[in-house]
Amino acid sequence: MTAPKLMPLAIGLFAVGVLAIVAVFVLFIAGYSDLPVWLNVAATYLPAVGLGLGIIAVIRKARQKKS
């Protein structure tokens, strides 16, 4: 996957992960303590995966411009 195609995917994954984090906090404030596993997994891993893919896309784009 090339860098221009990778960046929108990274932004999307990061945004969904941040929304999951917000949802976890809102539900916790509302008094829910037994949250679904998929929501916890999304809040834990999606922002990290999105950030990692974004860094990879930026590095790949910078290396393409150098050569």
C-alpha cells in the first residue's frame, strides 16, 4: 500500500479509536461499568494502529521525495 493511500486509512482508524475512547468515558460517567469487549479493544488498539500507520505513511512519503 502506498503512502497516499495509507494516510486516509491511518486517519480513519485513529478517529474511530478516539471516538471509542470518548464513548468509554461517557459510558463510565453515565454509570456503566461492564462495557462490551469490542469497545474496550477498539479504544485500546485503534488509536495506536492509526498513529503507527500515519507515521509509516509520512516516513514513506518523505523517502519517496528524497530519491
